[in-house]
Amino acid sequence: MRDITIVEGANELNVQLVPIALVGWVLPTGHIDPSGRWYNPEDAYDGNINTDANPSSSYYNQPLELTLDSPIYCNKVKICADSYGREHFDYCAANVKVEVYYDGAYHTIQSLVHTLHTFFKLPLQVAKSPSLAFTVSEGSNTPSSG
């Protein structure tokens, strides 16, 4: 950390430069399952592509909110939504809606993502966000961004 002084004419402005740590990908640290209908919700953020969380078959449209210990600034999220070869989850994996909470509201950043057991990066405007919400939508067939 160091101080610099900017002088413009008769005006003087003191500025302090503070280093910002660049962190790579950050895993969620918790979840909220409002419906209580998700199986193994902790597996949604355990960092292992071979484990999964899934909603009860008749509750595909229920959200699973992934939370962080504290809000972060980010410009993209990375997800893997897949049916893992289970036919009854094909619809679920192909109809994921990703929302990010910032500025006091949820914003849809992508709908209808199918990543086939690989991670998919979704860009978003730089936002300070404490949580992400993943839902399986039954609506539009058109991807949207927000």
C-alpha cells in the first residue's frame, strides 16, 4: 500500500493505492433449498464434476441457491449441468436457468444450457454478488441474458 498525491492547479487530492488479490474460481460455500426438494445439494458445489445435486423429479422448476460467505466481484460464472446418462434428467440438464443476485434483485444470465459433462462459462456484467440461483425452467426456448 502506498500513498500518492495528485496535484492539479490549486487543488490537491490524496489517493491511496491498495493491492487487490486476484483469485481464480471461487466455489460456493453453502446453499439454500427453499422447497427442500433437492437431493445432495452439497454436491452442487463440492468441486467434483462426478458428483451431482438434482431436484426431485416432479419439482424440476424449484431453485437451488448457492451462497458465498461474503459477496465477491465477478464477471463470469462456470457451471456443469448434465443428466449423467440418466434419461429422466435429460430435460433438467437441458433447461437450466442461471440467475445471479446483485443490485438487490436476481438477474437471469442464461437459460437453457446443456453442457454435456463439461464446464460452461457464462459471462456477466461485473457485479458484487452474494449468491447464485440455479433453476430448471419450463418456459421459453430462447436463451436470455440480463
